Amino acid sequence: MLEDQAQALKPIVKEILHELLLQERETLTDVIYEVIEDIALAKAIEEGLHDENVSREEIFSLLAE
């Protein structure tokens, strides 16, 4: 009986998710951009752990240019 109910609910859940994605497309896009940004930041941090350290003065001199 439970299996029958699950099968009956499956198309309803699919339709609800489809409508939600259509209505909240902008929000979903924002979330995807945030995830990509977080992945890029994590990779940059990981790469930075293996590079040599740079002094504070060197950084500020580059920013001043």
C-alpha cells in the first residue's frame, strides 16, 4: 500500500518542483553563482597555501598602483 502511495505522489512532487524552479529561477541562479564563487575561493585559498608568503607592504604597494 505504501509503495502505491509513493508512486501516486511521484508525479505530483515532480510538478511541484517544476513549478517552484520556474517561479524561483532568479533565486536558483543566485544560489548557483554563490556556489561557484565559493568553489573558486576555496581553490584560490588551497593554491595560496602552497605559494610563498608575501609581505603586507608588497600587497599594499600593488593595490596602490
